Amino acid sequence: MYFAALLARTEDGWEASDTELDNVETLSDLTDLAREAAAEISENYDDTVLVFIEQEDAWFGVVRIDGEEDPRIFVSNGAAASRSAYGEILLTDEMLGRDPDDGTDDLDALDLDGTEDGESEAGEAEPDGADAGGDAVPAGALGDTEILSDLGVPEKDLLGLVSGDALNEIADILGAAEVLETVR
């Protein structure tokens, strides 16, 4: 089960809205959704917007968007997120240390040997933590560990959050626990 919410920092404090991810297929879609939702909440387009995504106790992710800047991303457990449709959206080539121009064709669902991506020649699924290309995705935290430092959540504290209440703990530090609870 997934939970997703958007927090926008306004002049009056944090505002939260429930976020539906059904039509989100890419990080760009997620970024656009966050910017549109923030525009509905606040007239100041440069406000900080946070997207919280979690899959029960498996992993959580935070996407931060500041105006027109590129999104900053943190994922608590890369391997767990790689097994999730929403997690895959957050795991960028840059975050995984991959070259996006390595010549592979992501649109082709079949490997040259006729098996589907993520499946061995014997028809078995790749081991947990392997992405569609067979590369291992680290089980630990990935991305921008300083994503919330200027908001009061230093790297050390962010990396220490592994429980199912991680997003609530972050919201509490931000002073947004009550608004987040309203959309839970």
C-alpha cells in the first residue's frame, strides 16, 4: 500500500494535499504535478514543495522542488524502491550512477535472447534489488541526503529514519505534522 502527499511551504506555514499518482509515469510528470498543486495552494511559485511517497514499511522517498530548479530526490532504500512502480520513478540514472546514453533501448521489453527484462534465460526473475537491466540497486539510502538540511532535518537524522513513521517524524521536525495528518 502506498501513501503520497504534497507539502507546500507558504508564508502562512505548511499546506498539505493528498496526491494521486495514478497518472504519474515519470519524474517529470511528478514534478509537474507538484508544481501544479503548489500553484493551487500558494500564489508564490518559488515556494518549496515536498512530495512524500512511502510504501508501508519498505521504503520512503522525498522529492523537493524549489521553483524552476531541478527536483532533488532522496530514497530511503534503493533496492526496495526498485521493486516498486513509484520507486522506479524516483531512481534516476544519475542517482544510480548509470550513463543514460549507454546505448540501451529502454523501449524494447525483450532482451536479445528473447527473455523479458528482469528475467533470466531460465524464465526466473532477477534477484531482489536488481533493476530491469540486471544491475544491482543498493539496499541503502540513495540520493540527496542534504535535501532537508536547511529545513531542520540534517543528513544524520534523515539517514537514521527507517521506521514506518519516517514521514511523520520529518513532518514533525518541519512543523507540518498536523497538516500531514489531515491527508493521511
